[in-house]
Amino acid sequence: MADEYELAELNEKLHYALAYNMPVRLTVWDDRFTEDLRGHIHYIYIDEITKEVRLKVADGSVERLRFEALVGVKLSTNCVDRVNSSIE
């Protein structure tokens, strides 16, 4: 589980990717294992109850992910490596 600072950083990256329609790689914690998912952020809704991120993957389906399960967000395009490293 990420601390408050790390959650704020993940949230910032998610919103950046959503605003600029950038592909991302999300690392998700699932029952003692991590899984990498790639796609575009389709929707972010973080409140006291829902706290979910929706990721549109290559086949067009949408994955619903709990925000608390995210352990990493990486912007995937090469043209933003400089921006990504300043965000990380």
C-alpha cells in the first residue's frame, strides 16, 4: 500500500495522462502479485466511496481498477521521457 505522498504522485500522473490522452502502463497489486496493464486512462473518479480508475486497453474493453491497488504509473510515450522523469 502506497503512502499519502505516493498516492498523490500517482494521482498527478493519472490526471496528466488523461488530460493529454497519453498511453500508460499501470502496475496493479493483486493478491500478493503485481500485474502490468497498458492502455489509456478512460476515467478517474476518486471520492471516499468509489476511488476507481478506468483503463481502456488495446482490445477496446475497459478495466475498472481500485485506486488503492495501483502501485505504479508510467507514461508510455518516448516523446515525454523528460516530462515523465520530472514527474517521477
